[in-house]
Amino acid sequence: MNIPAQWRRRQIVGLLGAAALPAFAQFRVEVTGVGLTQLPIAVAAFRGEAEAPQKIAAIVQADLERSGQFRAINAAGAALDEGSRPDLTPWRQKGADSLAAGSVTRLADGRYDVRFRLWDVVRGQDLGGQSYAVTVGDLRLAAHRIADYIYEKLTGEKGVFSTRIAYVTKAGTRYNLWVADADGENAQSALASGEPIISPAWSADGGRIAYVSFESRKPVVYVHEVASGKRRLIANFRGSNSAPAWSPDGRTLAVTLSRDGGSQLYTIDSNGGEPRRLTQSASIDTEPLYSPDGRSIYFVSDRGGAPQIYRMPPGGGNPERVTFTGSYNISPTLSPDGRWLAYISRISGAFKLQVMELGSGTVHSITDTTADESPSFAPNGRLIVYATRQNGQEALMTTTLDGKIKARLAGKGGDIREPDWGPFQK
């Protein structure tokens, strides 16, 4: 039995009809919404960045705004760097709680020296800074790390700006699996194919991506080493091989196979081997997902007559139904702390992103779009990236868990799909 196309949205639907996206297309960040509590911060232009290939201050500010935790205070015209002890009075009068300033200097060997310092405007305190000597290709990474530093200093939580996302595009007849910065920029092709690539999934250590490729004219699961580009065939059994999901320790993949008839859940060693069957049902069981603590596997099944989300022990056993709001729920993803479940629900014909607090069962619909797909949590659990259709164009979006702050990562020339947010960088 094949998985119905109308609810196998993460795996093939929509991607095949995606419009072309030029390789390495840049992204435009549009932040919308207002949070209840946002920290006002001024990020002054870095001294020397006008001659640098990347505008460090603008990247830092965009990162912070996209998080939903910060509100930008205009710093135009400020002449500051990390060595200045600024007069904080005018910044206080502007309403800033904090101020970041820095510099970018070209070194003799062609690298760039990037330095910055953060100030608490209210208390008049120096909150420290950092410096990086980086190649031109790592200037954006340096900016993301500065944003991470600021985010952690001012919120007490780790920032995710230097993490990466994976996503898929279709350009003409070519499909690409991309690895990009968390803001969608600096995309590097991990795999190009004339056949569909779907369901990318990061390992917990960030070193590997599992995905499904149709290059054999059927869905087959591979594991791809990000650094080397080497890949290993993991599941190529009779019928469909799909929906790979990593165990937290990276040793095992949960997959959906139809080798024995209908679509059922199996586990398989992440290096390949003979799979072990987890479910024994006459229904369609798919889209497995390990809980962060490894004690449960969540999955989608139509065993109740329509697709809903269930969970069971990692070795199999009696499933417990999780979703009860709505008659059609798919594409589960869990926050890293295991507190929140995000998924896609079909509501009056529209596919909408939902967030459930697992402890209480409370569900909130957090988007106003109607074709949401493939949600994935940031590694700090504060944002969700998802694919959707907005203003007639396919796009990646990020949203805060309450839906109040959204950012669109829109390709200049086409559509992007299947996002998965990678872990913190080691």
C-alpha cells in the first residue's frame, strides 16, 4: 500500500511542482509582527565594513530581529568601534538597552579581523566582546557568532544564528539538496540530481544528513557526510524506502518501508544492515520521529481512519494517540526540550502549522497561511522553520512559538522546500 499523496506532504507532494530557483540565490529577510517583550538594541555600523564584502552590523541586526527577542534602535551615523568607550547617555535617550560596536580590518594574508564589544546602556557596563580572524568566506559566520554572543549575554540562552539548515530546490529538471546558514544565505549544494530529493534530516552531531533520493526511479534512503560529501546507501529494499529519522545517539535510523506490503515503521543501523520492524498494522504508518530523550518514537498513522500523530516505545509496542484536535494531522517535530510538538493540520482544506504543549495538550494555530509544510525546531527551541506558500510564491519562514514574530526567507527566483534545522555547531 502506498502512502496517500495528499498527506505525504514532506516526502513528495508539492516539490515536484516547485518552480525553478537559481543556484546560490540570495535571500531577503522580512521580519513581521511585534512581540510582547523585545529587548531594544542598537548595532552600530562596524568601522571598516564599507570596504568589506559583508556588512557585519546588518547581518547581526537581522539575526537578532528574526529571533523575535530584539527590537532595533536606529544607530545610523554612529562612529564607534570595539575600542571606543561610548557616551551611553544619548543611546539611553534613544531607548536602547544595549549597544554593539566593532570593526572589520583586512589583514596582510587576505583574511579579515572582525572585532566587537557589547555594552549594557542602562547599567553602563561593558559586557565583553570577541574577535575573529576569518577568510572572506567566513565573514557571515563571524557575524552570526557575534549575534549568538549577544543573544546569549542578553537572554541567558544559546543563540542559533551560526547553525545551519538543509533544504531542497528544483531548478528546471534538476533537484538540489542545500546546506545553508540559518538565515538561508551562503547555500552550498550537497547533492544535485535529475530525480527528486526529499526528507533531509540532520544527525544530532551535525555531521550527517539522511535523505531520500529517487535517482533509482524509486525512493531510497542515503546518509550523506556533510564535510566530505561521501554518502552511504542505507535502505534500498523492495517497494518504498522513505522518511528517515535519526535516533539521538546517531546509531539508528527509523524509516518507513513497504518491503512487506503496506507502509510500516522499521529501525535500521545508520551504517545499513537488516531492518527491524516496529509496527504490525494494516494501516499506513509513516513519518517517524525520535523524542529528544530517545524514549519514544512519534509517527503518523491512519489507523483511526484519518492521519493522526501517535507515539510508542522506541522498540515498538502499543501506540498512544497524541493529537485529538482536528481530523488530519501530519509532519510531527519536537522541540529539543521535548515540551512542544509542532505539526501540520488540515483545517477547512488549508494546511496550517500547529503547536501543542505536550504537558497540557493545548494547541495553537500560529500561521495565517494555508499551505504550510515540513516544520522543524531551532536547536534552542525558540523558533520553527517551515515551508509555505505566501503571496503566490513558495518560501521558507521562521516563526516564534507564539506566532507573533515571523521572518520570510524568500528566494529571488523561485521556490524552496523541505527545511530541516541542524543542531548547534560543535
